[in-house]
Amino acid sequence: MISFGEVFLIALKALMLNKTRSFLTTLGIIIGVGAVIAAFAVGQGTNKVIDEQIAMLGSNFMFVQNERPSVGSRVSTRYLTVADAEAIERECSGIAAVAPSVEASAQVIYGSSNWSTSVEGSTPSYSAVSEWSIALGRDLTEQDVRYGSKVCVLGNTVADKLFGEEDPIGRVIRIRTVPFTVVGVFASKGQSSFGYDQDDFILAPLSTTQRRLTRSSNTDRVGSIMVKGVSMKALDYLELQINELLRERHRIRQGDPDDFRVWNISQILEARRNSTRAMSILLGSIAAISLIVGGIGIMNIMLVSVTERTREIGIRMAVGAKSGDIRMQFLIEAVTLSLIGGALGVALGMSAAYGLEGVMQSPPVFSAGSIALAFAFSAMVGIGFGLYPAWRASLLNPIDALKYE
């Protein structure tokens, strides 16, 4: 009986005689495997970034924002207030910290340096809710908020743009036209999974921001209320409590829409995870269709090859080759075609995944498991769609095959 190595070499030589046809036959496999690799890499890369984002924000984080009722609604808008934030902290269970806040955009100047950034007016609880740590100096204090002190804590990017290597602590900067003393600098968090620079902001006392920067006539009014729960499990119940409490405080009647909205950060990130999952399923569907089409192509070409090489099969059988040898030869040819297509598909998938990096805003993550799975799929396609042509070839009668023209 001919050895496996000899059968493999014969199969490889047969494929090399028709390079163009062999390549076109594997095209479906190439696209299918490429889609599998890209789907896994993009999905795993995005999920990794989302997990990192949850770790940075804290998975037990939520915030409440004002929301105008729909046009034509009879409900009048009542804005969120500092009193609302105090009521949430006082009356809701499962609370770790609450931070009311207002936001303003401003040009910041120090000496000859200037930078456009956002100013977050809040309380000392802001750092606890958003999980910020101080790298230099100190955080805001209750006294800063109570007395409307003109002090601020800089995000790492702002400190870098204004001061470079200079120590910013104790320096006076101008936010718009108002002088503020820098009392601290936050440790860097870097870019978020949503693509924005988390370090590009300034934290100032809520009362100072309201009076000096937003110049609000109602200093009790805030733009949002950030809430940190004691645990992930507490969030759903906490969200229900906040909804009931604010509806009661804003005198919203049953059946009327809310004038606020509670955003659960884990729900936002889960929504993005779902969109990534949908894209992976789409790419996976393309992969499955391409692999089936590629498999059908391999089967058709192998059947053509059996017909073209009928006389060759007859000669091999006449000199002692058994039906199993013929079957093995054509099966190896089909599997080899699939594996070559798999290798080229891996290269295509990696290129496609890196090409999608800008769209998904996350680097692809390749794993040995996904590459092995892609090769396994391509080998299975080769075996599955190569069995019938190999079986047909092994059933040929040697005498009839030798007479074939």
C-alpha cells in the first residue's frame, strides 16, 4: 500500500499543475476564514476595551439628566437641583456617593499658554463617584463648595498643556476671566472606549462654577446628578428608587412622562457590546455562507478533476493502487485546497481586522483559539465536500477507466 506521504506528494503535484484553478477554487474558503478571523478579533478587541471602560468608570455608576417632555405634552419641565441630589443621598438605599454637577466650556489661560476645555462644577463626592484619584496636591473640600472658593483640580491633559514640566500646584490660572488657584491634579485615565480624552477637563466647586462661569440665576439648579451604588446588584433597585423619588419631588402625575432620565452606565456599555455582538454575528454569517460556497466550489472542481483524470486513475489501479489509495489521494487534494485557503484567509482576516480598527475604535485581539478554529473549519469543509468526489473516483472500474478518452 502506498504511504500517506507519497499520496500527499501526488495530490500536491496535481494541484500545482492547475495553480489558477486551485486558487479560484479556494476563494470562498479564503473569504470565509477571513471573516471568521476578523469577527473574532474585532469582537474580542471591542469587548476588552468595554471591560476596561467599566473598570475605569466603575460598573455601579449611573447618572440622572434633565429631559424635556415631548412636544405637545402638558407636563412642565422642572430641572434637577442640588436639593434633588441631597434627597437621593438621604432617602435612597444602596448609595455609595452622590455628586450634583454642572458643566461649562471655557478657554483656560496660564501665562502665554491657553487651552480650550470643559469645566465640571461639582462637590468632593465627584472623585468618589467617577473613581478619580489625586496625583498631585489635594481634592476639593466641602469648605471650597460652601464658601465658593476659586480653586480647581486639573485633569492630566490640561495640566500638561498649560504647565508642561512646571509644578502647577499653587499657580493661578484664568478660566475665562476668573482667576482660579490650582490645588490638585488628577491621575491620568487616558482615552475612553468612546474615543474621548478623559483627562481633558477641570474640576471646580459647584457653587463657584454656577456663580462665576455659568452665571445661573438659580444656583440650586444642576445639569446632572451622578450616583454611585454600593454594588452592581444594587443598581436596578436603586434606579427604581430614584425614579419614584424624583417623580414625587417633581410632582409628575401617573401616566405623565418624566422630566428626567436615569442612565445606567453598565446599560450603555452593554448596548455597545450588543452592537458589537451583532456585527460579529453578521461577519460570522458571511463566513458560514462563504465556507459553504467555497466547499461547493471544491466539490465541483474535484468532480471535474475526477473526470479529467479518469485514465490516470485507471493506470494507477492497473499498477496496484487500491480504491482506498485513490480515495485518499482525492480527499487529500480537497483538504490541501481548504488548508491553503485557510492560511490565506487568516492573512486576509488579520488585515481586515486592522482595517476595522478605526471604525470600531478598538484594536483587534487575535487568539490562537480563533486561528485554530478557522483552520479546523477549513479542514472540515475540505473533508466534507471532498468525500463525494473521492468516493466517485475510488469506484471507477480500472478497465473502463483505461478505455476512457
